[in-house]
Amino acid sequence: MSRPLLPSGRRHGLPFVVPDDWTPEQALAVFELLDDLLAIVTDHYGAQLHELLREQRSSAAGARTRERDPPF
């Protein structure tokens, strides 16, 4: 059985488990930290990330189309 995909699509790397005994306040603190990190990275790299994601998605879509095309 394969491990579930993360939003990034990665299957390998260090496993990370969120403890199930966090308080709502602890979960909120982590959520806010990640939200702040996302905002900072997006502010700094937003245009570059957008372009890279566009390229990756168009390449993946093209590959899927080529796989379905008959070989003649």
C-alpha cells in the first residue's frame, strides 16, 4: 500500500505526524505560523512560483495528452 500523497505530491521524505493531543490553541499557533510563512514566501517569490507552477502544470498536461494520442 502506498503512502498518501501530500499536497506537494511527494511520497518520500521525513515523516511528520501531528500529535493528536494538541490543544486547539496549539493547533492555531501552528496554523498561524504556517500562514505567516506562506505569506512571506508568496510576497517574496510569488511571481516566480506562479510561473514555475504554470510551467509544471502545462508540461504535465501535455504529457498526459501525448500518452493518450495514438502513435500514428
